[in-house]
Amino acid sequence: MTHQELVGLALEVVEISKKVGHFIKSEIDKVSSEDILLKDMNSLVSYVDTTAEKMFVKALSNLLPQSGFITEEGTASHLTQNEKVVWVIDPLDGTTNYLKRIPHYSSSIALMIDGELAIGVVSDISQDTYYHAIQGGGAFCNGKRIEVSPISALNEAILVTGFPYDRQDTFESLMRMLAYFLKHARGVRRLGSAALDLAYVASGRLDAYYEASLNIWDIAAGILLVKEAGGMVSDFNGGDNSLEKGEVIVANPKLHKAIEGVILSME
């Protein structure tokens, strides 16, 4: 696929995301307690998640027939699982925020071609704000190019993080990291949508993000946004295996090095 074809495809995904985002916003006051299912103690899902995912799958299938899908809610399991051209979909990242009417939730769509991230689109739904990136073509917010924050000193940085649903194995080390950053960073936030955390770092609204125990659909699109905005992305060991390991550190290169050093010392 040529660069120009990817650009056109990314803009079409943005338009699809706007339509699905409109549906998600339109349902926010209609969801009742009877509509909510408990995946586990910290993870909720409703018909809005599954319906939005089906909307994405249908529209993206029309864009690229015979493409494969990796989806959070599993609604595309009956479709061709093309391993070379794969859409990675999180229809509603931050479902708990959404169900509690907290205006911080998103959709995340990535396209992987031959195992490489080619397109990433993250929708800040409540704000009508749409981030997109094309491999080798930059990152954008509502059509305007974005860059990561230049802040390189940890004591000047605002960090964002999250905590895993299963808090047994990594809880102690994550608490040590959090305690350190609370003492040494300007501030730490926990906002509740990994995809938006990455988009906010890509656009310079936040300076860095780290988290573990993530799924590929949480971070695939956002990782491309950060890379194309000039940021550095790694797993907790400094490697390039965030999608496989489900852990990520993102920031500008100098700040990234400082955060990586702290995390390595506490695992």
C-alpha cells in the first residue's frame, strides 16, 4: 500500500470514528444498570461497547475486504483472520468512565500490515477531537500536526499511568514506581483510558505515560501516534515489545530514558 493510499485510508477511518463516536455519545444517558455486564471487578461492558465494535467492523470490512480483526469484545471472530492486514479495535476505551458520565473515554483503531503499525486513530469522543497517524507521515489532531512535549526533566513533568485489572502479580512493584514518581515528578494522573493517555502524550498535553498489563487494542493506535509525534516508545525493559508484552513507556527521548531507569530499578 502506498503512502498516499494510507493517508486516504486514515482519513476515512477518522470519518468512521466520528460516526461511531456520535452513536456512543447519543447512548450515554440511555444505558441502565441492567445493560451493564461485569467482566471482572474493575472491568465493565455494555451493549454500547459491542454495538460500536460491530459498527467499526462492518465499516472497516468495507474499506478493506478480507482484512483480519483483533477486537476487544470479540464480535469479529467469525470473519477472515488475515494475518497480513489486521485491524485492531477498542470500540470504547474507558467504559467505566463512560458509564459513570465522566467525560474521558475513547475509541482506538489501528491497522497493522505485515506486523507493522501503519495507521492509528484515537477518538476523544466527549471532546469531538480526533487524533490520527500514518507510518512515516506524522501525527495529527483534528488535522493539525502534533508533537510530544519537550520537557526533559522529571521534576517538571506531568506523568500519567494506569493500574491493571488483575492486581496480584505486579501490584507491589507498581506501587513502588508510583510512590517514586509522586515524590519526584511535578504530578501524576490516572485518567482511565490508555488510548487517550497515549494521544495526550503525542500532542504534548501530558509529558509521559507508563503502564503494564495492557492489551494490544489498548495501545496499538496510540503507540503509532507517539512515534510519529517524535516520541520514544518501549516496554519496561527498554525493548521494542510493548504490543507483545502489554507494557509501555512513552515520552520524548530524554525524559523516556529517566523514566525507564526508574522502572528498571524497581521491577
